[in-house]
Amino acid sequence: MREVAVVSFAQSPCVPADREHDMAEIVLPVIRQALDACGLTRDDIDFFASGSHDFYEGRTFSYIESLDAVGAWPPISESHVEMDAAWAFAEAWAWLQLGEGKTALVYGIGRSSLAADLDQILPAQLDPYLLAPLRPHRDALAGLQAAALVDAGLTSERQLAEIVSRRRTVSTDELLAAPYVASPLRAHDVAPPGDAAAVIVLAAGDTARRLTDRPAWVRGLDHRIETHYPGVRDLTRSASTSMAAARAAELAGFSAADVDVAELHTEYSYQEPLLVAALGLKNARVNPSGGPLAGRPATATGLIRIGEAARRIMDGTAERALAHATNGPALQHNLVCLLAGEPR
């Protein structure tokens, strides 16, 4: 395996809506910040990768607007994925593994506010024959999975409120008094959508060591998917997360049980205990950044988890870290990335 590391990470604040700027204007300052931090220019980047969700904007090839921020002329090597930019990160990592270049830049621009009605947009991810025509509201399937966990005794409404209480200055009892949005979920159990951009710069081998004093080496990465029909899945567990974690551990030489920090893509509070169990986390600090419950920019949330985990390696507060990203309803598709600092 070729050594590949995160050498820089930058993100913009997640705001409820940014209607004053287009995609290029949102991401350009973040690209500049990420490149300046490692002393590179756009001309030094060998490969660009991004994430996008066309159905949020109601048009095809919506990502093209963002190319104004990376400079498409002279011609660049570029790709994008129609999902969270964490999967663009996986593509860039694989591209560098092939020896095609030394540097890559990955970006995601979350613009959840563009959808006039998310309840009409998100069912586009569902099985088009049986589920999509039913148009379940955005939190309905999550409520079913949360209810399955509570019914199985794997969590409780109080435990979910405690997860939220740790990240907000609100008491558990006050949270439990709030009305349901999809039983057993309340509004505070749901990550609020927002607009933000995130950028990660990757570099290989000695290039990474030259660009930063403490690279966050990507030691293992894998992603797995389950059927998009939740009725045939065991909603009390996440098999794809466990499989991705096992394969990433094989590549890394250490497992989730050995990490100091875990950044989990938890769009709902109930997903934290479910993912902790699926990953086999032991003593890791979970979502010290605040996690998605503080803000969920579509297409950028998973990439931010990787960036936040890498940040802990680069600033020396962790030796090993795990980042998790998800896409699709009820934890359908999951990615696990294991990072570590230089061996001592």
C-alpha cells in the first residue's frame, strides 16, 4: 500500500441557509484556507474530487457550478460522486494508491436549504417501486429504526436524551418533555440541515511529510452497502458498518477498539449507540467536534467527520482516530476510515 495522508482540512460554519452565495462562492474561501495551510496552490493539485446531490437542486450536473472554484482551465483531472463527499475522499485515496499523482483535493458543498420540501426530496433515495411512491416523511424510517432499538432494549429514550444533553445546555428531563416528530424521536434527536463547505487535501509519502509536520495517515479505508429496502434488514444492527470496519482494520493493522477518537456520521441520536456497537469502539471519545447533531450539510457531513478525525491526529491530541460516514436511509451505506500519526 502506498502511504497517503491528510495534510490539511478546512470547513466553513454550518448555517441554516446561505442564499447570498452560489456553490463556487461558498467553497472557494475554504479551498484557499486548506491550500494555504499546507503551502500549496491549485496548480499543485494533481486530482480533484467532489460530492454532490443533484436532486437537492433539482437539476443534473449541479457540481459543474463548483468547478469555477477549482479552475477547470487549463484542463484538470477531476471526478465527482453523487453522494456524500466522504466517498469522493475514498476515490481520491484510491487514485493516489494507483500512483497517478502525489496530491489530491476533496471537497463537499452542503446546501440542504435549497430543497423547498425535504419530505419530497429524500424519498428519491428509496426503492422506486414500493417505498418511494409512499413518500414517507424525512424522519419516518429513522423513527422505525430507533423504535426497533428501543424495543430490543439496546437503548432508551432517556439514553437518547442524554446523548443530546451532553452536546447542549439542556437538561435530560426537559428534552424528554418535548413532543415527538417520529416516535421515539423528538426534534432534538434529528440533526438540523444546513449549508457549509468542507475541503481536505491528501498527499502521498514524502510529499505529505514535506507539507505538514504531523500528517494524518490513512491506514485503512473501506465502505459497504446494504439493500435499499429496509424491510429485509435487521434494523437493530448495521452489518455494513461492521464489515467496513473489519476490512479497514485488516489494512490498518489496528481496529476501532484501539482508537482515541471516533467521529461518527450520526444524523440521529439513536445512531450513536448503534454505531458504537457495530464498530466495537471501546475507550474512544465520540464526536468531540459536536458531530452532525450540531449541523448537517448535505454531501459534506461525512467528509467533515474525516477531516475532524484527521485534525486530532495533526494537532497531536490523538494517535489513532476513526471516521465514519453514511449515505442513504437507515444507515444503508457506510464508510470507515482509520487514521494514525507517524509511528513512534
